[in-house]
Amino acid sequence: MSEKIGLALAELEDRHEILCEFPPAVSGMTRRAKVIIEFKEFSFDSFVKRQKFATIEACCIVDKNSDVYDTITQCKSLNGRVIGVVTVRKFSE
């Protein structure tokens, strides 16, 4: 049995996009959800961990050892992880 992982494309306030992972059991991971992400950013001569608010643009749950996972992470490198969901937008028709 393959391990499931969540992948989300998150947009920061400065319009920079980051591909993040999240545990598949996280509730509230939907498009346009506000989240807190943790990522590494290069600062001077080393990497520094940062935490910022972001908006989910797209998300899915995939098998970690699958072609889908490989394809997504080859197109955009995995740079962060979702550490909290702030709000969830209500579904409207």
C-alpha cells in the first residue's frame, strides 16, 4: 500500500506560488482556503525557515510513489508544507 500525500499550489500575498505538501487527513483543504505555510527561503548565505499566509489555488491527494506525484513535482519543485488552515470558504451554487 502506497503512502498518500496532499499537494497544494499556494499563492503568497506577493503573488509568488509555492508547491506545498500537507497530510491527507487535514480538513478544510479546498481551493481559495487561507492557510499558513512553512518554507525555506535563501537569505544571504543560508536557508531560513519562514511562515506566511497563503491562498490555496489547487490541491489534490496522490500516492507518494506514483507517476502523478512525480509529474507534479518535476513541473514545480516541492518547497513547503501547510501547517495550518485559517479559514474555509463556504460552498455556494
